[in-house]
Amino acid sequence: MRKNMLTTALLLALPTVSVAQDYSDMVRFEVLPGWRTPAGDHISAVKITLAPGWMTYWRAPGEAGIPPQFSFSSNSAISSITPHWPVPHVFDDAGLRSIGYYDGVIFPFTVAAGGIAGDIPLTGELTIGVCEEICIPVTFAFDTVLPQVGAHDAAITDALADSPLTRSEANVGDVTCAIEPISDGLRMTTQIDVAQLGASEFVVVEPSDPRIWVSQADVGREGATLSATVEMVHPSGQPFAFDRSGVRITVLGGDGQAIDLQGCTAD
């Protein structure tokens, strides 16, 4: 059977779990085995339970935080895994702005498993940051099986329902991005035609190239137009070609609201 090896910086985990040290007083992991879809994909999730007052980070952790890192291997012909991120919280972390989850979170994911018959074995490693007054990177090794016969799980369904709104669901109009060079990279100002998302709004910009550093957004609003300006620095330390179609823009508002936008057009 073919051996596949995939890596991603997105948070997925499928324990049975072993760790180099015992962190069970801070964090516990549990796989929710989920179900196989009629198309043959598998819907599953990992449940992370944190000690009261502890937190972990979203895929883009903000100014302070440890982004999740995950790798896995399987002897099945898995082509990809798509995570589904519940709406995170924005909070101050030692004077810095961070994005993540307090006390616990469930991350659903879809395994592209069309054509695979039977159970799906997976092994790998997951590293996340767990934080209270300090942050501790914790690495878990896992070895598990996604069963061919499964059942719909209300916890997974609820977590899927907590995903950000799409562009159409949020009635978003134009999304434009103006780019200008700076000494060590680019400055991007995005303007989004969208109704106000709560009393406070926070914007996260994720370029398609994960090596690019992005500053915290300077956010403003005039009527129905939300604007956000970030600076981006490439490892080369020079201005670079920017792919507007690949940028991911997330608008986070109060009361657990969010909008996930893919791509922007020239201003």
C-alpha cells in the first residue's frame, strides 16, 4: 500500500496520544471519530480541553502566540485534510493582541478519502501552544483509526455551525486591496463593503505565502466600508509580487461573529 506523508500548519489531531512530558493538568485531547459522507470523505474532529484560565491559539495567533503545527502519515490514499476553524476570540496577552480559544475548543476536519474502503489509519505529531501567564509548546504523537462505520456527532455539528460566515452569507460587496511598496516589503490597504460586525471589529490578513510576516491591522470604518491596513515583510526584506487572489481576510467582531473572505481585487 502507498505511504502518504502530509504536513500542515493547521491544527488537526487524531489521538491516541503520547507526550514527552505529562501535561494532562493543562490540556487533554480526545478524538471524535465522526462519520463517512456519501461521497466517501470522512468528517471528524479533535476536542481540546484546557485547564480553567488556559488558552490555545487560532491558525493566525496574532502578535503573541504559537501557531499550531501538524503532520501525519497514512497508508491510505488521502489527498488532503481541510480544517474547519470555529470563530476565535481576540484578547490581550501580556500587552499584545492575540487570537485563540479559552478553556477548550473542538476543531472539525474533513479528510479527502474518496475511493478509500474500510477504516483509515493515521499517525503523526501535533504541536500547539498552551498558555496562561506563560506559553508552553506541547507536542503530541498520535496513532488512530477513522472508522468506516461512524455516526453523526452533535458536538462536531455544533462546531461546524460556529464557522465564520462566507462572503455571500454576510452580504459582502466589493473587497479591494491597494498595494504600495515600503522599504522592506509592502503595505496593503483593504476596503470591504460590509455592514458593521458588532461594537468592535478586528481584521486578520493572511497572504498565500506563509513565510510573509504581517503586522496587526490598523482598522477603521466609514459608514458601510470597513478598511484595514497592514504591512507585510518577505524573508528577502524587499518589495515582492503579491497575489491578491490568494489572500485570506478574516473580519472578527463581537459576540462570536466573523466573516471569512477569499481574495480581493485591485483598488
